[in-house]
Amino acid sequence: MTTEATDQIRDLNAKIVRVFGDLAIDKRRLPLTKLDKRGIPAYVAEWVIDTLSPGNEELTKEKINKIQEWTDRYLPGPEDANSIKNRLFNGETIKVLTSMQVEVELKRNKQDRVAKLILLQIFDGLIADGIVEKYQDLLSYGMWGVAELTNTPEGVEVVSFKPMQAVFNLGLFKKARQEFTLKEWMSLLLVSMGYNPLMFTEDEQIYLLCRLLPLVQKSMHLIELAPKGTGKSYLYENISPRVRLLSGGNVSPAVLFINNASGQWGLLARYKVVILDEVQTLKFERPEEIVGGLKGFLANARLTRGGLHESSSDCGLVMLANITLDTHQQPTASPLVAELPEFLQETAFLDRIKGIVPGWKIRKLSGDSFAKSVGLKTDFFGDALLAFRDNLEIDQICARRIQLTGKKFKRNEDAVHAIASGMMKLLFPHGVVSDEDFEHYCVRPAKQLRQFVWDQLYMLDAEYRQFEKDIQYEIMP
């Protein structure tokens, strides 16, 4: 690295700390503590580090030992579950760092709220009065925090709960953008995602940022196709408790939509973004029912199953798939979706996908690909991104300014508007953007991601060939 590049990183780090204060964190701290190897998301690990050693000064060996000793004491591993239960059995009161979700049971002979602490293999815990009322997110996707547990004749009870909490103000976040150049802001976003921007070209940086689109934009449904080793799932595993990644195992209509037997809504109703990782390896139960349900969900944001229940959801669905590349690092399959499960290649399903992220255009990750400078704390960063879903002003700007030309296909237009709006929320959240930057960083990527979908439809189904093959647009003043 040149002296000039080193100076630029140092100056940007100082600016980030000055603008964001204690919401900034040196991303090198996490791998130094080895907490990323403890099976917890980055947003939890960074919270632990900052709680025990606030600030961004270098972590000494003593501080690292302090953090590791704390996690050894309060963060249980799978092998610790029985030991903790035995301590509870012996009358101890125990504090643990854990994820917790609460389910409400309204049965004829039993009406109760049940705490589920999966790390401890406790699925029927009692919960003290007031906790659920204070932390409503426990009822939807669950929360991470420090739970105080005790044993009672009726079972294990959560007597207190202190969640991780980030303070977020959308107005201050937009104002902060004014302090940075576009290049600096892109670097800040990428470091906050966990990447080292110096290791990627500008085009690769834009494709990496496209992975954030489902967080800032409601009902943003994407497919990313890439070879192994490009970190497709890395971001989603670590960004927010409101994002759920499914990797391996069975996927059923009950898991995605609703369990008709219990009436419990599935993942698409309870989370903001759901990711199906390595979609070729997932086992889909009753695939025809899943695809039928997904078509309705992708088209109109409605969740239903068998007509028994119905609800709306603005959850984004992302499907990640590995594909084969040739010696020139280009996909070998034609069409691109040929390596997906057959039922996902149906054009009526693909049509409803907003865009395909060309992950094969992103280099494989190495040790140098990960963040080595100051970024935003992951819990704050995730909350900031999700807050933009309800910011409709930028959606309206993009719908007004971007006009598709020629014989227009409505879903192409909707997808380009949505993706461009998402890119503007990411890169120009303060709403100030030149015409040139708007076209280059917002509209061009939107057209490209949707064009990949349109190319598949054009190749697979003659019905779509009544429209122009290339999506064309003009930008209005």
C-alpha cells in the first residue's frame, strides 16, 4: 500500500469517528478477539467488544483476554447447555448472552407466553411480567441480549433481559452523508459491510452494495448467481436480527408462509429479509405449493396458504446460488438460471424477481478482502439501512425521473424504479445527486440487474419477445 493510500485511510478513519462518534468501530477489533469464531453474528460480537472496551484504541492483550473471559463466562456453546441447566437445577441464578424469542400460546387449557432460548435448548421458558411489553421485537424475530435465568417449580424463568440497542436517527444519518465525498461514502458502506474497499474495483463495489438493496427497499426480491468463495451469505449472516438466512435442510410451506395447524406465521411474515442460501442444496417440501405461494407473494406482497389465512408482508426474498464458470470466469450455463432447481426456472416465477446480481463479476474473497479500517457498528448500520424502507421520498423521485422508452413492460419499469431507488438510498440518502451520478450509480445498475432477468425471460418464453430485447430508458429533469 502506498504512503498516499495509507494517509487517505487514516484521514477517512478520523472523519468517520468525528462525524459518527461512538457509533464508529475499528473493524479489525472483531477478528483480533476471535469472537467471529464463536458462532455469533457480527452485530452481537461488536456489541460485546464495545461494551467491554469502548472506543477505537488498539486492543491490548489484556483487553482481548478480558473480552474472551467474559464471553467464556456468559456466552454458552452447544456443549454448555446441560451444564447450565444443571446449575439452574442446583438453585443458581445465571446470566447468559443469548438470542431469545417469545411465542404466545392461546390454547383452551393453556394460555401463556413462552420464551425460546435456542442456544440453551430451552423451548418452553417462563418470562417475567413487563419484559415483552418493553421489548416488542421479542414477539417477531427475537432479540439478542443478556438474560438472567432462574429455576422455579414451573420451569426455567427469564427474570430480566437487557437487549442490545443501537440509537438511530434517520435525519442525522442523512446529514452525515453531506460530510463525505461519494468515494468516501462508498468506502464507509463497504467497510461497514465487512469488506476492504481497496481490494475491489468500482464495478465490484457496486455489485457488493447491491446486496444491501433488500434491506433499504421493501419487497426487493433478488437472485445472486456466483461461484463459491465470493461471500454471498457473509453479509446476510451478520447484518441484523431482522434478516434470516436459511442454509441447508428442508424448506416447507409452513416454514415460509404459515403453519396451518398452529396458526404461526412463517419467516416471510416475521422478517424484513429472508435469504435462501445455496438454493440448489435446499430440499423443498411440496415445491408446487411453494412456487404457487411465492408467485402471489412476489407479485402483490400477500401471504396465504390454502385460503385459510391471509396477510401482507414487505419482506424481501433473496436466493443465492452457486454457478459454474469457464476459464474466462464467465457462466457456462445458458440460460443463467439453468443450474437452479427446475421449478424455480418457470418464467412466471422469474418475471416477479426484480433483478439478478452478477456475483460472478465479483472476485473471490481472500484474507485481504475483509475490512481493516473504521466503519459503522453493525447493529447501528443494520438499523440505518432498514429505516430507509419507510422513506418514500426517494422512491417518488425515481418513479418520476426514470422513464422506460419503447413498448414498455410494466414489471421491467417497476423493477428499474425500485432498484434505482435503493441505490440512491444507499449512496445519496440526503437526496443530493448530480444527473451524471444519478445515471451512473443508480439507473445504470438498476437497468443491468433487471436486464439479466429480462434476458432469461426472452430466451425461455416467446411471449416476452413482443417487447424490445434491450431495456431502454431516459432520465427526466
